[in-house]
Amino acid sequence: PVSDLTLAQLRRVEPGLLTLEDAAEIVGDRARLILDVKTRAAAGPLSDWFARKTGGAEAVVCSGRLDVLRYLARATPEAALWQTFPHIGDRSYERVLRVLSGVAAHRGVHALQLVGDLWDVLGRVRANPRHATTQVIGLPWRRRLPALLARGRDDFAARGVALHHALVTEELCSVAHELDMTVVAWTVNSPAVARRAA
């Protein structure tokens, strides 16, 4: 496995391979580094990097994993933490289960609103199937996200949120502004998506 190799061995195969220190030095203070943490195993080394960091690039850690964010809040309180939404799993079956459980969590009036939203999205499937798919995936979270922002701030001192562009709403941005939190939309690959997310 790659984890058994030293940096020197890896660089023999890939000479341009950068460490986090290398990337931070190259970027300097020209841009913010956004470090997207996918596994709990990466949290310890990242905490160590923050302890060694003495300036240079501003760095933000985003993750959909609450265990990572809570660990870093304790181990590295100076790190800016952003929660990623939705964290829908790493494998396709996890994604399906998370979306279904998110839908099932809606009851009463919220369930009726969700059904209305779903009907609206399904009406647009023919015109833009990819966009409709991302809208369906986001339905269980879109109405709940504004309330979750304060929870993240209280739980692990979240300073921002990173979320799929289909989840950006005026209400979410308004709540984030009130909480002094940054909102970052991913992945915006077209002018049309950029206009909608703005």
C-alpha cells in the first residue's frame, strides 16, 4: 500500500508530489487553502501540521465527518472548521440509505413540504436530468440546514459551511450571515450554476 512508502519513494514515482507544507509555501498568503478531510485517520496528522504552522497560507478544514470536526476543535482550536453538507457516504449504497433516511426523518407538515418539493423537481427531470438528480439528493437537507448551522457552531465552533450548490438558499445564507459563518458552494463548474448559487 501507498501508506507503507516513504515520501522519497513516492517522489521517485511522482516527482511533482507535494506535501501540505509544500503547498502552503507555494500558495503563501495569496489564497486560502481549503483542506477537505474525508477520514478520521487524517485528523491527527492535520492537527500536527497546524501545531507546526507558523504563518503563510490561511487554511480552513472542511469535513462532513462530525468526529473529525470535534477532534480538531479540541486538538487544534485555532483551525477554522467548516462542516460539509450533505455527508451522504462514501459508497453508492450508503448514499441511497442516507437520502432515504433523510426523507424518512420528515414528518407532518415537513413531509408534505418535502412531497411538494419532490413533485416540483420531478417535473423538471426531462429538461435537465443531472440538475434534477442533485435536487432530489438535497431535498432531505435543504429545509433543515439553517437550523443545523447553529448546532455546528455550538458543537465544534464551526466558522463556515461547505455544501453542494443545489442546497444554497436565501434562508441558509441569511442564517449563516447572522452567525458570522462563511458559505461555500461546491462544485460550481458552469456559469449557469454560478448564477443560480450566487
